[in-house]
Amino acid sequence: MKILIRLEGKLKKLYPEGIEVFARTGREALGMLSRFPGFRAEDGVKYFVRVDPLHYYHDLDNPLSSDVLTVTPAHGGAGGASAHIDRRQKSCHP
């Protein structure tokens, strides 16, 4: 199935029109991103993202029911479990 991966936020600057891939599941579609500049492992950048309409981790392996995935950057570490690591003191502060 042809899937449009629509990028939002700072990711939209990379591919304003989105990226089209052929995939059956969300995992396959998102895995295809690793072939594009800005998302390749050698680019050395990792993103925390929210993917709509996927709501749960196990949804990644379900057959896609939509031909559009919207990828929105999220702030990593946000929430009650976030912590600041002070490398000078080798300690962790909530």
C-alpha cells in the first residue's frame, strides 16, 4: 500500500511535502524513513515522535488502515520520570 508519511514541526523542514513509501504496517513505513537523508543512522540524529493514527506500540505491527501517517516530534524525557544527569558530579537529579 502506498503511504504518505506527513512530517510536522521541525521535521517538516526536511521534507515539506512528506515522504511516500510502500508498506503494509507502521513499522515497515517508519523503517523506510531510514533510507532518507536526515533519518539515516549515519546522520547521528534521533527523534522522539508521536505517530498518528498509531496509539500503542503494538499498533506498529498491525496492517495499516490509513494511507497517511503523521509524524510529530515529541520532547524526549518529558513527564514525571524525566531526570537531569549531572556528569560532573556523577549524580542524577529528578
